[in-house]
Amino acid sequence: MKTSNACETIKLGKKLGKLIKYHHNKIRTIHLQGDLGTGKTTISKGIMEGIGYSGLVKSPTFALVEIYECKEITVFHFDLYRLYSERELLDIGIQEYLDQKDAISIFEWPKNGGVTIPSPCIEIKLTNDENRLDSRIIEIRFKKNLTELVKSLNSF
């Protein structure tokens, strides 16, 4: 799918967030892939809005993780861009985040986390559209057992 600007990217994220909210017991990890400036944090803002979070959502680049408390779900938003080793994740207690009940982890730059990062329930790949400055090409892949949720994405 394609979005023409940041507002449309947020709107798509909001649809995903609503889907995640209603199926959060099946969705534990989201991987966001794309180069710098492709909209990973922008789509995260939409996801958080769809889940029901109304506060400021910012890139966790320097903090490594931002924690968002929602009514039914806690969201851990990780940015692994500046991660130098998997050991850093172990040092911050990554497993405690991942083991928390009623929590979802969003990972920007998940490959930097190596085998420490679990495979995604949802994988979102964002790329810039070479023809339009603000346009993004967004590919969303659901884990095999979640493919029925893809159909419900359009109903949100």
C-alpha cells in the first residue's frame, strides 16, 4: 500500500492500532523496517493512537525504549538503531519486557537486536517513494496464524 504524506501514514497506523487493540492477546511483537526517515516513528504514532494512547509518542532513539501505558495494554517502543551489541539488550532486561503480560513490543531496527529479538507477529517495511517526497510504500506482513486479521484491517 502507499501513503501520500505523514497524515496518511498515521491513519494507516491507527487502523493497525485498533486491530492490535482488539487482538492484543495474539500480537506480541511488531518489527518496523526501513531506512532513516521512512516513517517508522510516524506509523508508531498512529498505532499508539489506534490502541488508545493520547499522549506524546516520540522516537526512543536515545532512550532505547519508551514505555506507553494504555488501558488494557502496555507498549514498549524500542529503537535499536544505536545499539552496539545484543549484550546491551540483555543489560536493560529485555526478557522482562518481553515476558510482561498484556504488553506489546514495537522494534525499530530489529535486525540490530540479533537473536535476542523474537520474530514478529507483524512486520512493517517502509520505503520512500522515489517519485514523491512525502510518499511512502508500506508493506505489512502478518505471522501465518494471523492472516485472518488482514481481512479485518479494512473494517477498521
